[in-house]
Amino acid sequence: MPDASVRVLFLDLDGTLTDGVIGFSRDGDFRNFFVRDGLALEWARDLGVLPVVISGRMSLSGQARMHDLKLEHYLGVRNKVVVAEKVLAREGVGWEEAAMIGDDLPDVPLMKRVGWPIAVADAVPELLPFAKTVTVARAGAGAVREAVETILKRNGTWAKVLARYEVS
């Protein structure tokens, strides 16, 4: 875990927010998103952690889901680090205050820079040495929810989520 609170959370889309399966119909592509991951990202945003999705692949279904969640997103990106640098500069946030959740080799350059690199449970083995945390849950099945809960606990804001739902 990082020493600093997390202020920006970068996420990959396919294989992180989804189960990694891409389907196609004559109307376009489709993906499976886990509802609890989306809810957790809304909590993060509400509690001072800016979620930013950066994907190497353009996707109409991914774009629709990002609009549904009102998340900042960049799809069809070749260099995730360049996009992340612009976001951090705009927000006045250093790399040590950023986390990244990823699953595959294109995520390594960004994971090497953030203060808290997180891999989903079913990430490719080559990614794991770059992660400080590996989720128990698989991609598209609660990995993002698990990571966000851990970040909010580390930031000291998880109790606000529980209080919102009268859990504590």
C-alpha cells in the first residue's frame, strides 16, 4: 500500500472492468460489466478518488457503460502513460497518489509509475511482479469493487460508505 492517500485511480477496461470476453453482433460489440464494480467507482468518485478508465481498445459498449457511470474515460489509447500524465498534471496529483488496476502487459508501463499498482486475480503472470496488491476476485466479478474498498479503507473514508447505507 502507498504511504499517501489515493486521489486518482486509473483502470483498464477489458479484463479489468469486464470479464475479458468481447462479443460481437451486427449492432456492435458487447461486454459484461459487474454492477458492484460500477457502484464502487461511484463511491470512489464521491469520496475524493477520481476514477479514470484508460483502454487501448475503442468500444461502443465500453463507452456506453462509462457514460452510464459518468466516469472520465479514454478509449483507443496507444500510450496510457501519456494520458495519465495529463490527468495527474490537471489534477495537481503526483504519481505516489495514484493507483492503477490492470490485467495485462499493456498496463505494465502505467503500473510501474503509480504509487499503488493493483492486479486483478486472473491477470497474466508477467504482470504480477509489478503489482503491490493482487485482488482475490477475478476481473469482471468484483475485482474492482475489492480494490476500491481497500483504497477507501486506506484513505479513511470507508466508514462513510457504510454510514450511507446505515451499516455502521
